[in-house]
Amino acid sequence: MSEEINRDVERAEEYEQTTTRVSALGKNRFELSTGLIIAARYADKLRRVALVAFSKIAPRDIIIRDISELNKQLYTKIVEEMKVGKLDVIRILVDAEYDEQNQRLNFTNVRIIRYFTEDQCKEKYADVIRENEELKKEIGELKQKLQDILKVLK
């Protein structure tokens, strides 16, 4: 684990110099963004972005601890609830605030955006068209039954 953390710290320092995926929202409060990534890499990327954002105001062990906790919650949502595949493209945005008094990072407004390929969109569109046609047919049948019932009642 230590080697992985050291690697992330080095990458975080590199990110700080090249691209920041952090927007300041207030004192000790930031919006963290992973950017577009494959789902399998979200945890590493989110940890690195948090290290960049909070490295000057929070102890490293607190950042790692709290981001790990968030990553566990995100795993459940991404894999089990949203059924996102490892190679699917996603973006995670989260508002994070460092609470100096309680020595914690607090996360709010977590957004997971899933992106689809053109083929996936076409497939979903075809499914919607198919379902729409079935519903039209069913509505037509119901209208006919209603007309038959009305004829019988007259």
C-alpha cells in the first residue's frame, strides 16, 4: 500500500504542475473532478485529485483515509447499482470540504456521469423505437376493443 500511496503522491505533484481538476468553492472547499476516465481507474484518479487539492491544508493520511472511504461507497454505486463496466467511460464530480476541527474531509453532491459509445446509443434508440411500436399496437387494439364495447352498449 505504501508504494501505491507514494506513486499517487508523485502523480499528484505532477498533476499540480500540469493539469488541475479542482475548482475552489470556498475556504477549504473544492469541487474535485476525475475528468473522463475508464471506470476501473476512478479510485486512483480521485485520490490523486484530492491529494492535489488538499495537500497544503490537510494531513496526507487524513486525505488518504477519507478518500478511501468515499471510493468504497462509489464502488458500490458504480458497479452494483449503475452496472458500469470496467472499460466504460465515466466522470466523477464531488464537492469536498476539509473540517479542521474534526480532522475530516466531508463529501457532498457526488455526481457520476456515464458516457455511452455511439453504438450503445444506437442500440438504446432501437430498443425505444421497438417498445414504442409495441405500445402503438397495444393502444390500437385497446381502441378497437373500446369501440366494440361502445357498439354493444348502443
